Amino acid sequence: MPLLPLLELSYVDVEELICGGLKRHKIDIRVMDSFPYEYLLCCALTWPTDYWTSLALSWLEEGCPTTKEILACLEVALEKDSLSQKNKHLARKIMRAQRPTE
């Protein structure tokens, strides 16, 4: 839960803030690879209400990398009754963009 409010900022802004902090403190930028993006997005996508899911979808739309786990969480999100129709459409759009067409 404590990381969820990061979603209220844009994905790009969060990346810039983290990178800036690492550079200011002379910490290797590769530390960012250990940031729990997948955990944060999966938590938000499976949250019982639409608010955090909506923000997670925005991050994915902005270019936050997806993983198999995030795609699985998107499928879970689509099953939630609380997810708005708008967000269901957006989740499907993101999923289609990540899967190869046959």
C-alpha cells in the first residue's frame, strides 16, 4: 500500500525523480532495476476499487514496461465488477498491444 500513491504522479515523473535522487547521491543508476514496478502495478491492478487500477493503467499507457505477471494482473482486473467500462477497454487495448497477433 505505501507505494500506491506514487501512481498519482506520472510514470515519467517517478522515473525522473528516482533517477535524479540516485544521481544526486552518486548511486549507480542500475539500482533502478530493482524498483518494484511489477509489484506496484499488480497491487494496483488487483485493488478492489477502480481508482488505483485506473492510475496503473495510465502508467502502462505511458510506457511502463509490462511483464507476464502484469499481463496476468490485467486479466484479473478485467474480472472485477468495480472496473469501469472505460478502464476495461483500456486494459484490453494494453493487452492487445503486448501480445503478438497471429
